[in-house]
Amino acid sequence: MNKHNFGLSFEFFPPKTNEQKVILLDTQARLRKLNPDFFSVTFGAGGSTITATAETVLELKTHDTPKVIPHLSCMGGTPDEIQTLLQQYLDHGITDILALRGDVPSGMGSVGYFRYANELIEFIHEKYPDTFHVTVGCYPEVHPETESFESEIKYFKQKVDAGVDRAITQFFFNPEAYFNFLDHCEKAGIDTPITPGIMPITNFANIKRFCGFCGTDMPRWLQYKLQSFGDDRKSIQQFGTDFTIRLCEQLLEQGVPGIHFYTLNRAKATLDVVKALS
């Protein structure tokens, strides 16, 4: 077992094929050897994987895994459907939820019954008082749909005030963005632990696309460096691993409460980073 002196957690997404399921089960088996605090499982745009999320969470619980936290978004259906899902989790001993507004699919004019994450959080606590521990997401570089940085802090505080235990950031490449976000949260009276979310770089085209979706700023020098490797995937992965290690080291030197890795259901890059940090 690798030893580390910081909180550690990993995000997975529900597999869509049997081949993807085999990959995920292999990934979780390799990553659980790092003794993480928890795994989380994503929900999908528009609640598109609501059933698959629950199936994946319950499948992971049948293995020798750490705590598994399902994502739940505002687009998870009607209040009755959401309560049914919460009860299913509770019946299986799952008392942690990662509550999100969720991504609105292209062409969808509105979200579900709950418009914002704070409303979903309030619903969870109303139906199950003192039962679920709620984690939320936050955007140190501002959500693409948020009009300003000040509004981002305001919306985040609304979620925190609804009752949360921790927050995890969207992935970023600029540690200054994370620490600047923490400073503004402190000024706003937010004292909830905020864990940085990190996505190891393994594919330039994919990571650039993800940045566009979630508003993450990729520094120009980093883009040029990755572009310079062309189709040399091995060099991209090696550079990406080295970059991610340095980023995590900067965060840990400043005493962050832990690191949450967006794994994309693959183990190698995350393993390489954590082993270097350990």
C-alpha cells in the first residue's frame, strides 16, 4: 500500500459497454491500492446516466473498494424519482451524495424540477434530515454560464449555506486560480473544505475539449508545448504526467486538504502522479 499524507479520491464515469466495464473494474482495483478516501461516479448531462450511475455505484460496492459517492444532478427527474433514488442509496448503506446542478444538454431549454444545486441540497436535507453528507462542485475559474467572478462566489455560498460537508473544484492548470478562489471564499465567510480537482493530461485534443466545456483556462504556453509533440502520444503523456506532478506538488506545499483526480476511468496517469507524490 502506498503511503501519502493527504486526502485522495478518484472520479469515474458509468461505462456504456462491457469492454468499458472491464476497464473500469480494472482501474478501480488498481487505484484502491492507493488507499483513497472515496470514489465518485458521475451522473451524465441531462441525467442521461441516472440508472447507469446507480448500477455502477452498487457494482463498485460489491468489490473491496473505499466509500463510493454517487453524483446526483438537478436533472435527475421529478422529486419523487430523486427521493426513490436517494432511498435506494440509503438502503445500500450509502449516505454520501455529490449534488450538482448538472450540465444541460444541447437544445434543452431548461433543467429539471430543481433549477439550482442549492435547491436539490435543501430537498435532500428536508426529506432525510441529518442523514446524507453532501459534497458539491465549484469553479475557481468561473462556470461558463456565470456572468462574473463575484456571482460565482455568491452562487457557491448559496450551495454551502444549504448544508454541505465539502466541495471539489473543477479541474484547473493554474494553482493561482485555486488560491485566489480560496481567498475570496474566506472573505465571503465560506469555511467549507475545498479540495482541488485535477485531471492528468494524457491527450491534448481531449483535454482542450474538456476545457471548453467547463471554462478551464489552459495557459497558452501549455497549449503550444502540447501542440509541439504533434501525434507523439507517448511524449504528450510523459510531459502531462510531469506537469501534473508539479501542479500537485505546488498545491500540497500550500497545505490543500487533499486532491481529487478526474481519472476518465484510466489508472496509469493517476497512478504515476500519486506514486511520485508519495
